[in-house]
Amino acid sequence: MILTGIEIEKQLNNGNIVIDPFIHEQLNPNSYNYRIGDEIIEFYYLDGKKMKRRVKIPSGGFQLEPQTIYLASTYEILGSKKYAMSLIGRSSLGRLSLFLQISANLGHTGSCHKWTLELVSMKPFIIYSKMKVGQISFWTNEGEILLYHGGYSLFNLPTISKLEEENDIDR
Amino acid sequence: MILTGEEIKKRYREGKIVINPFIEMNITTNSYDLILGDKYLVYTTKILDPAKNNPYEIRKIPEDGLVLKKGDFALSYSKEIVGSNYYVPIIHAKSSIARLGLFIHVTADLIDIGSIGNITFQLFATMPVRIYSGMLIAQVSFWVPEGKITLYDGKYKGSSGVRPSEAYQDFRRGCK
């Protein structure tokens, strides 16, 4: 079952959900609007080699090139040891062609951190620091819970794919 | 929990789910198939800025279909008015449409409880594809919520037809 907005706030107060900082106005009927942080990772090629750089989003916004992947992170720390999570984009930005998360929307029970966001815009798009970019919903589990400790759960900054690290593409 | 097709039909008859027009044949095992409306929207500006009201045009889908070129992005909408004050709708493409490389939404698949209107589709073609008004393009599933319900009262409430982004309203309130 998916939690309603009132239930999200109740479980936040019970300690079963972490949203930090939490702003009541960002609560929806069945999700919470999260913000983007103030940093973006962009990828580029130098002598055929894939490189990356971290960029602070300027106050006038940062223009995303179309159909190009950028990484960022949520401004909030988001997580739960009780519920599974789904992290998606907002329809207001989807209507402007911005993909937020590319088919990997499922957040495992037990993860609690600033989430890495995968941004791809179909058209040139201006992103602003700390704007509300997406929604997180919380889902009840059925069955015994083995908490997620691995992978990316420890990271609070935008974190590149471990596959790239393993393949040594990006050093 | 997700409702079965039979349960969707039952809840529709009780008035707990709105689907209008409702065609019994469009019920599937766990969802209801949605029909593409007859208009689409394209932005007429090169750079999309969520802080601004981006200019756009609404056009009619021609009788013989609309060809979306590879990389084209357009908005359109479901012919049906869809929503519920009791269940959470989630929008999906029909897999036959996805297999043609056509996205029907761009990651925003979750509808708020209490939001009842035409569903705006965010169409993105990864391959050239022809779409027709009246075709089955998407599906909606309904999910049981846990907790006390508050109904949606946001900026897209009661959407009629295709609705462009109103992200700029957030900026006007001084709250990005």
C-alpha cells in the first residue's frame, strides 16, 4: 500500500521515515516533493576519454544540454527502515521534457541518504539550485525485511556509477 | 495493493473511480487502457525554463496520424477523464507503444488522490513513430492507500485537455 501524505508525516514523527529538512508545505496527497541540491556532475570527452566535473549551479540556473546525462543529488536526506520508496520526477518538469531518474525509481528499505538523481532533458532546460524537482512515495512491505546496506546507500553527494569505477572509464 | 480489473469495474460502478467515457472492453487484468485525445501541444521556444511561462501551440492530430520524429517531444492527453478520491492512479505506457520506442510520460507517473481530469501525456519518440487520435496508448492502474486521505488541490486540478507545465507558479510564490 502507498502511504497518504498524512501518513507520511505521521510516520516521520514516529521515526519510521526520514525527510531532513522537512517542510510541511511540500507534502502532497500521496507523496513528498523533494528538492535538488546545489551541485551537478557533468560528463565530457577529452581525447576520446570520458571525464567528469562537479559544477555548482549558479544563481541564474544551469542549462542542461538536450539528451545528455547529468547527475545531481537531493537536497534532503530521505530514507526509511520500514517502507520501500519510489523516487520520481514532478509532472510540472516532465511536461517540460525533463527525465528525473531513468527507469530506476525504486529505493530499497533501509537506505537513508541524499539520493543521486539522473537528469536527462529532451530539450535544452534550465535547472535551478534547490528547486522542487521530484516526488518520493512510501510503500508498505510484505515479508521479512533485510535492510539495504550496500551499494550507494552511504553517499550524500552525487555519485557516479560503480560500473564506471570498476571499468576504470572515469579516472 | 493494486486493484484487479474486476475490482476497477466494481469501484467504477460504486463511483469510487472516475473513468469517463468508460468502455468495459478497455479493462485489462490489472489496469484500464487509455485512449489518445485529438490534440497535442508543442513548445515554440528553444530553451525550456521552468521559471517562465514557456510559449506553446496546441494543434490538432491529423486524421491520418501525426508523425513524431526521433527526438521529438510533445504533450497530449487521454480522451478519458480519470481519477479517484479513494485510490492512487499510476500511469503506464501500453507495452506495445513502449516497444515502438515511444515514451508516454517522462518519469512522472504518479497521480495524486483527488486529482480528476484528462491525463496529460509527455510524449517522447526515440524512433520515428506515427500516432493516431483514438488509439489505445496508455494504461492506468489503481493502488490502495494507507492512512488518512487529503484530496489534491493543486494547480492541475480538474485538467481539461492537454495542460502545459505551470512550474513557473512555484517561482512566483518565491518558492522554487
